[in-house]
Amino acid sequence: MTARRVLAALVAVVLTAALAPPAAADDPAAPGDSFYVPPSPLPAGKPGDVLRWRPSSAGPRQASVDAWQVMYLSTNALGQPDAVTGTVLVPKSADRATAPIVAFAPGTHGPAFACTPSAMIGIGAFYEQPGLDDLLDAGYAVAVPDYEGYQPAPKTTYVVGRSEGPAVIDAVRAAQRLPAAGLSPSAKVVFRGYSQGGGAAAWAGELQPSYAPELNLVGVAAGGVPADLVQVTLQLDGKFGFGVFAYALLGLDRAYPELQLDSFLSGNGRAKLAEMQQSACTFELLTTYANQKIADYTTGPGYIKPAWVARLNENKLGGTPPRVPVFQYHATGDQLVQFAQADALHRTYCAAGVQETWKTYDTDHITLVYTGNADVLAFVKDRIAGKPATPNC
């Protein structure tokens, strides 16, 4: 797929965001919005406890869906407490006492505060809206985590599974503990995501048995999964997806301060990454930073030093395979998330006895954001209905 076709898939989202009314001070991701600033110190509590909440916009679903923005306790990549924001959406017609809950892990939104998934939902510019609509139309409650670090001075930990997995799990817990939502602690739960979200959903699936054994998890749907960050990122150097590579370095450095990314950045790299954190969303990552090279950002390959390799290996999927049925899918022509490493994860899961349904699509990464939704919805519905899985290992 050409860069032009990929960008066409995002242009409607960009125009929607650009034409939206200016954010009021209490709107999601408005400049200086104190809702997103975690309390310091964090209060005592358990992962998933709601620290604050407020009614929010469901964007194009405002007439049929109730929505709340939440900040909840979670766990960062170092195993320490942190605070994460997100959005909980419940169809007005749903029976809240029995409604299943789907954690919708968003794909790449970019490092800038304005890119926060909650903000995109609120202004009707969430590029995965069709997949979100599928779940709401089916009568499911949906919990959408923003992941760690979306705040006015952003510190996002992009593609760090050890941070994203807990954020996804605890979004469900927060939805269950939000009094206004009225959802059941025994509700059936599914983790669902694509691209960054596919990795986050898979990490949530791997971590759930030890981290949140009380959840009634019945399935994981994960597409375009960045299972092995080394294989995914290095092949983007000098390519269309270079901005994703650069953003991954930022995310890892935010999660693990000992990596000291700044110590091997050049002046140009330091300026470019500062600019990225200030203003880049998905569209900018794929345009402003396309086809650049890491050598122009750094004074040497510090990202291959032992400290980096160790953290990258900690964030490689497959070590503790999920105990529930998994639908894993990938585009054979994926130009952003290498196909071979996802296929390797599929084989690892199958060898470990996971009830895995593996499906490939003869398309590209961006197109599958949308064309994979029907199969994802069918999988989610079957798991919630209690139908036996049909693995094809």
C-alpha cells in the first residue's frame, strides 16, 4: 500500500478533528485540563480503583450511549502504582446488571496530549469508531484506556506491554467500580485491540491470570500485534513508518528511565523528538517523520546496548500465553508491524496449547483496522454467548 492510500484512510479523521469546536476548559484533553494530572502523591488503593470521574461525550454516539471519563489506579512497567485515564461507554438500552464489558485497546494515537484517545472519542475523531460502534450496537459496555502518560505534559509509554497490559485490565476494573455505570463485577469480559491496541490486548491476556484472576475473561481478540519490538521497530528505519520507530524509543525511555535516550541523541534528534511530543498524532507520525533515519537523530546506536535489549526482551509477548480463546489476525502486506514476528507469536501460542484462531488477510496494516472488524465482532459475540472456540492451530 502506498503512503498516499494510507494517508487517505486517516484524512477524514484529521478533518473531523480540525473542524471540531475549540475545546472548553473542562472538555477532554483541553489545554491545561487538570482532570488528566494525577494526584501527587497517589492515594492508597487497589489497581482499578477510580480516583476521579466525570460525564463525557460519546461523540457520534451521544444520543444512544452514556459515557464517563475516568482516572483510575493501575501499574506501570516497573510494577509501581500509577494513574491512567480512559473512557467508559454504556449503551442507554443495555441491561447494566448483565452487560458484558469489552476493553477496547486503542491503536497508535501519538505522543501529544491532544491525541488522547478519550479526546478523540469526545470530538468524534476516533479513527477506530467503526469497531467501537460494533460493540456498542451489540449492547456491550466498552472501556477504552488512554494508556499511561496522557496528561498536559505527556509521558506516554508507547508499545511498552508491561505498562499497557495493566492499563487495559484496570480499565475494566474501573468500569466495574464506577458507580454511575452500574456494571457487574462478574460480567463477562473480552480484551480487543489492533496494532498498538493488539499488543496491549495480548499483554492484558497474558497478565490477567496473575494480575486480575477475578475477572470473568472469556476471550482476547488481537490484530496487527507488535509482539517482538526489536523485529517491529528496526525494520522501520528509513521507511514510511519511521515515526512509529522514533515514538517507540520515546515510549521505552519514558517507561524505563535508566535507558537514558537523551544520552545518545544528536541535537537534531533532540529537537525532532521534542517537536513530536508536542504536536504529533497518528497522521503526523506517518507524514512529518516518514522515511527519516535514526542515524540522523542519534550520535550512535545506544538502543542496542544491553540495558535496552533487556527491556525489549521483557516486553516480548509469548512468555505466559493466555488461558482463554484468542483470535489473532494480521495483514500479509503489513508495512508497519512485521508479519513474521506476529506469525511467530501465533506459533508460540499454539505450541503452548492456547485455543487460538489465526487468520491472515491479503491486505495492508491500515486497511485491516477496518476490514478485520466483522471477524472480531463475530469472535467476541461467540465468546460472550459461551460457544465453544474453534481453534485452527
